[in-house]
Amino acid sequence: MSGVTLIHDAVTRAAVRDPDHPALSMKGEVWSYGELDRRSNAVANRLIDLGVRVGDRVGLHAHKSLDVFAALFGIMKAGAAYVPINPDAQP
């Protein structure tokens, strides 16, 4: 994958380069690149501790929020793929 930049790697590089720069904003809440990187690393580490391996799929059942971004990037950092599950979907 020479020359390919994965989005979660770009976030990590931005967090190193300018950790206090705003990365996300939603409903008046703002996260910096450093905050997004820290939170997504926590998700990745927890998933790995739970046994998630590279290539696994992880369901993500959540309403839109900044936490969803931390979960998405954390899942990717763990080497897994996310499967969005709409919490408003009717069975």
C-alpha cells in the first residue's frame, strides 16, 4: 500500500503535528486532533483487549455524535472494519 494514506493515520499525524487544532465540531462541542486521537486510541486498545483482530468486523450501533468518530477511528486503528447499525431501524 505504498503511497496510500489511511484516514486514521492522517488523524494521528495531525494530532502529532498540531494536537490543539480543532478536528471535529458538533452541536457546540469541539474536539481537537489530540483529543480525537486519544479517544480513538482508547477504543482501539479496548477492542484489542477484547480480542478483536485485524480483519474482524465490529458492529457500531449509535446515534450521530463525536463519540461515533472516536469509535470509527478506533475500530480502524485496531485493524478491523466497522459495520454501521442504524439504531432507528425497525426490526
